[in-house]
Amino acid sequence: MTAIEYDAKVDAIRAEMPYARNNVFLNAGSFGPIPQRTMDAIHDYMKLEFEEGRSFQREAQTKTTAREAAAAAFETPVRTVALTRHTTDGMNIGIMGLNWEQGDELIITDTEHPGGQYPAYVVARRFGVQLRRVNLGDGTGDVVGAIEAAISNRTRMIVTSHLTWNTGTVLPIKEIQELANRHNLLLICDAAQSAGSVPAKLGELEIDVYATPGQKWLCGPEGTGATFVSERGIERLYQSVVGSSSMQYGASEHVGGYVLPQSGANRFEVAGVNQPAVAGYTSSVSWISQELGMDWVNERIATLGKYAWDKLSNIDGVHVITPKDRMAGLVSFTVEGVEPPALVERLAQDRVIIRNIGFPTCSRLSASFYNTEEDIDQAAAAIDNARRELAGQ
């Protein structure tokens, strides 16, 4: 691709996203802007429902199409895909899916999002499971060794992220899954920040549970997502919440209370979905993975992330937390003398959109494929100006 073709591709992407054009939007780690085609898909589906009514048959086809789009994007069999509402759904599916016994152990890292922490804390309180918390720091040390050192003969599960939401570190998820395999443990992976921003060919990685959202890097509607469950995960995890979508229709024996689950990961789906939102999810995921190309998207995000890292590192008083050699598009940083919420609020006045994080206390910039170097230049200048203004320098 020539430079002219590359620029034309970026221009076409930005033409789909008025919010990203009208703002310096650097918060993909919370919500990605919805592209025009996805807005159209949602509207057209709602119009169809309004004019022709809702239908079980159409819903079934809508979900099938969404699973196929997700499977194609992450290069994994369709049977490993469960449609969910958000990452936290998937983390609950995995963490709640074992028949826990008192004294069992679950390993979790200190960089996890509440979406992974809270289900782990619930099984600890409910079943007497012992949590073994691994301190990863900024994730630049021997992550696999630190996790392995926490394993005992009572350990049954590892809970970790692929890309940490707070430090912005890409963890060696392939090696962690291999570690889990060696010790016959299940790995439950929070992929909220990696899905769409970091290469993840799940058919090769075979992560036991890879929980993803639709609304972040994949630019889909809120309340959409997919959880990918490996063949081993399908075999070993029990259903915690079930409904008509979870089970094979008609394959039940009511006197004895027997019912057959769906054969694939869709056994972890429960009931009806917001069909227009799912259609929107399919539109965004298909656009990114098939038309733009997931490899191109991942590479562009990595390039812009490192560009942002360099720009921020050159501002006086700014300390970048994210390790440059293990990052994608998230850059976490602090500004000397300025509290992160105050910085976020001040930048928003200049239409520069980032967010703050509570642990560690910092600000976070998320550069995605629809951003430009000019966006990051503007953000860096705004951060420098805010530092001078708020810290009195």
C-alpha cells in the first residue's frame, strides 16, 4: 500500500466516524466511536422490526451471523463463540463455571479489572476458595514465572488479562495458556482491551475463556460482545445461568430433570438479545476484520500507541507508566502536580477525550486505528498546556 493509498484509507475510516473527526478522541479503551455503517445497520434493523414485527427465526439468524463474524475476526471455529453483553459476562462464565470446593485456589494478578476481580471474590466468599494474588508490577518482569510460583496442588484456575487496563501492558498470554495446560488448569482471560487492538488468533492460542466486549476497540454498540471458549473449556465448564438459548430444544426429560445443553460455546448464552444491537456488532466487527483487515488495524494501533508514548515522554513533568516494549494502543501516565481527574476535565474543554484510572492513579490515553498523528500532537500540546496551567508552571 502506497502512502497515498494509506492516507486515503484513514480518511475513509474517519469519514465514517463524525465524533472522531470533531474531537480528539483518545478513549477507545472505554468506548469506540460507532461508524456510520453500524448506525445504519442498527436503524435498518429497528425499522424492519417496527414494520414487519419481531421474529424468533430472524433472531436466530441474526445471532448465527454475529457468531460467524466474531469467529472470522478472531480466526476460531464458530462453535467456540458465545454472544454476550460485555467482558464481565464472559469472566463470570469462566470463573463461576467450576464446581468449586472449599480450599481450592484461584490465581489472579494485581492488574485485573473489577470485571475479573469481583467474580473471583464472589467464589472466594461463597465457596471458601483461596485467592493467590500475583504482583506483576508494570508487567515487564517474568510474568509466567511469577504466576507459576503461585501454583500449588490445590490451584484450579488462573485469571489474567491479555492487555492490562491500567498499566497498558501486553501480557504473554500464549505462554500463560501453555503454563495452564502443563498444570491442568483453566485460564480465564479478560480481553476487554486486547480484543481488536492486539493480534489474537484464537484458533491457534486456544485460550480456555477469552472474554471480549463489542463497544471498545471493535466500535460496536454498548451491550454487545462475544466470549470465546476453547474445546477444553466447553468440556470442563458448567453452566451457571441458563435459559432457552442454552439448551437443545426438546432434548429434555422433565420427570428426572435432565436437559441437554447446546453442543458448543453457545450453551453459555441465556435467552433473547437486543437484535438491532447485535446487527450493529456484526457490522462493526465485519468492517474492521474483513474490510480494513485485523492485521492492518492491529499494526496501526501499535504504531500510534508508540507515537503517543514518545510524545508524552518528551513533555516535562510527564511520567509514562506503560512499558514501551510491551504495549499496544493504551498509554498510562501521570503529570507532576496535576490530579488525573482534573487533567481529564481540563482536556475535555479542548475537546481532547481521555480518561483517568484509579489503580494506579493515573491518566490513560487510548490511540486507535481511526486516530491520526495530528490527534496525538494536539493531545500532547493540550496536556503540556494543562500542566502549566493546573500545576502553576
